[in-house]
Amino acid sequence: MSNGPRKRFGQHFLHDVGAIQGIVDSLALSTNDVLVEIGPGRGALTDQLVRCSNPLHLIEIDRDLVPYLSSRYKDHVHVVIHERDALQLTLDDIRPDQRKVLVGNLPYNISTPLLIHLLSQHEQIERMIFMVQKEVGERLAAQPGTKNYGRLTVMMSRLFETTSLFDVGPEAFNPPPKVWSSVLAFRPRQTPLGPEVNEQDFEALVRQAFAQRRKTLRNALKGRCSEAVIREAGIDPGARPETLSPEDFARLCALLPKED
């Protein structure tokens, strides 16, 4: 079988030496770090990561690439290959007593759902360096009230500090995508923004709010949150969801009635 890029997996293999070295340098690894690379592909980034001698776990969904990777890194005892969908990744299964450093050139079609998936595992994460579609990077950096601000911004920024490191052009990949990419650094906040909340309740609240982002809060959250609760959180029920900060959503979530 071919080891070439597969459209159904959203694969664009990174080959630019400068971009690869930039990602490795951004990791700033210490000797105790446990590395998890998501979507190693044909190993262009992995070839540099194995030189660091840190425990390295490769998460690859493409069954045709797994034998190739196994053969390529068979002499590296610190490399473990997992044939697994990253969207079903449980970090507790990898060195549960230690936080992980995640890295990868993420397929465009999973970048947003993967980031959301990893939120519930933030206590297992030391930091993350990911290449994503530039548009996703712009959404993560967006401020309340702007067009790029949305569910992903709120969910990620409550738990992580996000920094844009550098951009990468289409020519750095095979096949070249139609858009630019950005390399981002994510570090878990020592304390989440806003009051402590149930993560599932918070996700459901934000999801419902941004499903109808142009409606007022009183209408967008109908059935989940009364006007009185919105006002108690210090928020105008006539405001639109896109104007609320992560702290606003957390305050609102903390006031929601608990179900029996």
C-alpha cells in the first residue's frame, strides 16, 4: 500500500526543514518530558524528535503508515507507536503519573474537534505545540465582539494560554494545502479563568450559546438559563454570546441550577 497523503485523513505531510526545526526548538524539552506526537505521517518531524531521546509516543490512525513507522524506528527503544484515532486518545493511558508534551502537524479536518477533546484532559498536559490551519489560529486568538470569536475561543482560552509562534506557507507541505498554517503553543493555566464549573455543563452552555450567536442571550439560552440568572451573573440578557468573555460564561455556568 502507498504511504502517500490520504485525503480522507486530511493529510498534508510537512517537509520544510526550517518549519520542522522551528517546531522542535519551540518544544524546549527537558530530560524528563514525555512526548506525544499526533499524526507523525511519514516521520519528517519524528526524525528530529527521536534525537531528543525523550520517551516518544506516536499516535497514528493510518493503518498503512503504522508498519512503515514501526520499521523506521525499530532501533529506537524510547519510541512507542499507537495505531489509534487521536480523537479517542486518552492521555491517562500513557504514563498516567506524568504530564505530557503534545506536538504535531494536525490534519485540518480534526484540529478543532481534537482541541475540544483534549480540554477534558488538561491536567495531563504540560504544554502543546501544534501546527493548525491559520484560520483556526486566528479564532483562538480572537477577542470578544470580533467575527472570529466563538465557541473554540471560549473553551480553549478558559483553560489554556495560547501563543502564535510562526506561520508556514503551503509550499512547506505535500500536497500543498490551499491555505497558510500557524504553529501555536498552548500552556495550561495554573487557574482556569472564572469560577470553578462542571466542564460538561460549561461545554453545553457555550455550545448552545454559539449555535445561535446572533441571537440575544435570553433567546439563545432559552430552556437552559433564565433572564434572572443571566442578570445575577452581571450580564445583560440582551447581549449577544459573541460579546461575552470566558469569565462571563464561567460565572453564568456556576449559577445554573443543578439537576437532581
